[in-house]
Amino acid sequence: MSLIKATNLHRGYSVGKKRIEVLHGIDLSIQKGEKVFLCGPSGAGKTTLMYTLAGLEQPEQGSVIIDGIDLYKLSKKQQAKLRNARMSYIFQNYYLMPELTALENVLVPAMIGGKANTDAAKAALDRVGLSHRYDHLPAELSGGEQQRVAIARAIVNQPEMIFADEPTGNLDSKNGEQVMQLLLELASQDHATLIVVTHDLSLAQFGDRTLIVKDGNVADGEVATLT
């Protein structure tokens, strides 16, 4: 059984009197432990698709089944509980709290889940190569280091699913590739399912599968082969 199964997803927006259709009946399945990259041009719908799969944006039509559970038939409270227990998120903008140290930022999701563990937060920072940065504020870290803190924050609760929206978008190519390789390595070690939105096909080649999202659809039978 698929870990994530989406069926007939539709999502659109109204801008003034104009209606913009973003998702056009997308069907896809993602297996446990799979590393899937969602690629495509700006405005294609890839971020909306990821947010819909991740429980952050409800579709207007269709369903998202997470390990047999119909995500959008749960109450808002149940959805939030599932997200906190089984999912984590990484974004292009690191969203670190500027007044908190690296260690304190990593502790935030564990505190929300009621199971804050300083040792686990330190271990997560160790895994991303920041054992020497526990007490540094975000302003004292480089962009690559800030994104590593965000990754540590994402893995501290050992989620089954990691959703990353353009996680290298604010980094240069060298740091971007290093961060992506680290994220893939950590997901593999933890047997986590990883879904990444990126416009960079050169990064997508490191995953198990690349889905090309274009005009609100997943093109060419979902799978695109990179050469």
C-alpha cells in the first residue's frame, strides 16, 4: 500500500473576477521511503501540490490518503496532530526564530509535541555538522548553516515524511548541492519518505523519482527521465 496516495486533486484560486486553476485532477502515489522530486516551471502548481499532500492546503476536490487515513476527512485538530507526529517541513526561507539559538530553534517542534529533549536536539545538530554551533543565533550563521539548522529541526522528531519546498533556493550551487545530499542521506538513514519541490533538475537527479508538474498536471505518466 502506498504511504501517500492522491486521487483527482483539484485546487484553484480567484483573483478578482478571474479564476486560476492550479491543480487539474492529479493522481499520484508515493511509497514509504521514496525520495520524490516535484519539478516544473514557476506557477506550474508544484508547491500547491506539495502543500496539499502535506496537509497544509485542502483541495477543492479529491482526496489525500496517508497510510490508509483520509487526511482531509479528519478534523483540523486531528490533522494538526497527524502532521506534528508524522510529518516535518523545510522551506526556502529558513523560518528560524531570530532570538533563539540554533539549539533552541531545533527544540521548537519537540516542545509543540510535548516531548522536548535537549539531547535529541543536540544529536540532530550533530548529524547536520553543527555540533560547534549550539549556542549561535541565526544572525551568526551562514545561509547554509541556517538551512542545516532547519533540517535538524525537521528531523528531531524522527518524522516518517519530510516535505521540502525549494530548500536550496537561497543557497549558491555548491552549498545547495551539499544541503540536498545531506537531506537525502538523513532521510535514507531514518527510512523517511522525502518529497522535495525544486526548479533545479540537476538536484532532482539525486532522488528516486522525478515528477514534472506543468499547468497543474503531472506530465508524461508522472515519471520524467533525466539525462
